[in-house]
Amino acid sequence: MFGEYGYMEEGKLGKPYNFKLLKRLLPYCSPYKKTITAALLLTILITLFDLAVPYLSKIAIDRYILSSWYRVNMEVLTGVEADRLLKRYGYLLDKSPDGSMSFVSNQALKKMDPGDIHVYKSRGAIGPERLYRAGPDVPRMNGLENGRGTACRMADGSVLVPYQMIEGLPDEKIMQIRAGDIRGVALIGTLFFFFLILTFGLNYLEFYLLEFTGQHIMQDIRLRLFRRMQSRAISFFVRNPIGRLVTRVTNDIENLNEMFKSVVVTLFKDFFLVTGILAVLLCLNWRLALLSFALLPFIFGLTFLFSTMAREAFRELRATVARINAFLQERLTGMRVIQLFAREKFQMDTFGRINHENYLAGIK
């Protein structure tokens, strides 16, 4: 039986996942490249749907739930300032049928320079009163004026109404006025639910393909490893505890399977997801996006620190698991010798120490 020797190999473990290891796994992946390609394509689709779900929420909030318009008063601006506003942002303005009044939506304001918005609001060019735009199919707005605001009909037949004019109306009237918003939210909710169901189905299919491919690849590796062990000389089995060899064929192969299913695929998925998020941020507001990018160095630094700590913990955990397997195999095989020399207490203390080391490695 082996004592406390024979485990120096466990202290020389390299990185749990590295590119050299992936390169050595490529020949085993070649027979299943079509399945792997299909899984990666599913990963891209899942990422797109994951990005679409929060974007649908944004559309529902900005376009239907909190939709608002603001009156634009050109008279408070000088001729040069008014010409500049029309030249830069005229395409964002909606005018009344006679052209005497202009309005801008909250979505259009997001396309304007924040500095210009601040100047226009401070000068009174963009009014503070929030307006709601009711569609042309909304029942007549007669009787809504209550002395607190004035409704304005637009060229397309829609009506801009101050929110304060809608306050206090019966629920039935509000439902009639905001019927278009309710339909829009219902449509967004339907798409939201559809995307969730579709994402669930694609995730299941992706998991099945990865599990199918991973199990076949690990089966090939396990067979080749066992075949290689059978070709070793007897001295090889004398130098190496059987428990450690069993760990190589079982636990370590399963770790490779986990690396294939989780690490590699998650790496691709996270790459596409982060790329999509960055693209959406730049499209929505490039200034805030660049400001948020300032945190990326800190995130990368913390990620590198965590990966280093996790690597050491993973290495130590693998070593202690191999020691436990080797210890149990050798002691159970030689239990008659242990009992013959009354070494049960010593072996129990030794196993307790190794088991405690495994516990400490596992909770890191």
C-alpha cells in the first residue's frame, strides 16, 4: 500500500482550462463538428432573443406606457437660434395643421444633444408641460377642457392633450383615450411571452446537442485513455496508486466534459451577448455608453483576480479528490493487513485529515 508518497504529480497541475488543452481536444471534436456548429448557431440565436427581451421592455415603456410630447415655442428664440434648431432638429418636430405650433416627443428628445436640450428648456423653447398624443380613432375630445390646458389637433387627426386634462376622468374614458397604448402593450407582452417560450425551447435544444456531443467525445477520450493504461508496464501501476488512475478516467474526464459544455460554449455566448449589449448601448446613447466603458478595466481586473483564485482552488480540489480516491482504494484493498496490525485508528486519523483538506478546498 502507498503511504503519503506518490502524490507529487498533483502539485504540478497547470491551468484547469487553457488553449493547449483545447487544441489537444480538437481531434476528438472533428467527428461532431456539424453538431457543434449547430449548437453555436443556436447560441447566437439565444443571445439575440436575450437581447430582444429587454429592448421590448424599453419600447413598451417609452412608446406606450410613458409616451409624452412637449410644446416647442420658437418665439422665445432669436432668429439665428430658431434657424439653428430647425436645421439640426427640424426633422424631429411635428407641426400643427396651420404650422403655428411645433411639438417634440420624449423619444425624439433622446436624439438631441443634452446641452441643447438644457438650453432650450431653460429658455422656455421646450415647454415643461407633458402632453399625451391620442390617435385619430379616439372618440371626440369635446368636454375635456377644464381650464387647465388646451387640446391641439394635429395634421394626421391625432390630438395632443395635456396629461392634467386626463386626470380625474372616468376609467372608461381613459381606456378609450389610451386604447392604442393598451393594444401596443398587449402586442409587446405577446412578443415578450413568445420570445421567452422560444428561448426556452432553443436552450433545451442547445443543451441536448451539447450533452450528446460532450458524452460522445468523453466516451472516445475515456476509451483511448483506458487503452493507453492497459499498454503500460507493471512498474507504472506500482508507482501510481490505483485510486489516482481511476480519478483520471472518471473525474478528470468529466471535468473535460464540463469544460466543453460550460466553459467553451459559455465563452462564445458571453462574447456575443457582451458585443450585442455594447452595440445596443452605443445606438441608444453613445455618450453614456462610453462613460460606462470606463468601468471595463476594473471589471477585467476583478475577473482576472477571481479566475486566478478560482484556478488555485480548483487545482487544490482536484488534488484532494485524487488523494481521497487513492487512499480509499489502497486501504480497502489492504484492509486485512490494516486489521492484522491494528492500524485502524491511524488510518482513520489519516483519512480524516485528507477529508478535511478536501472540505477546506471545496469551500474556497
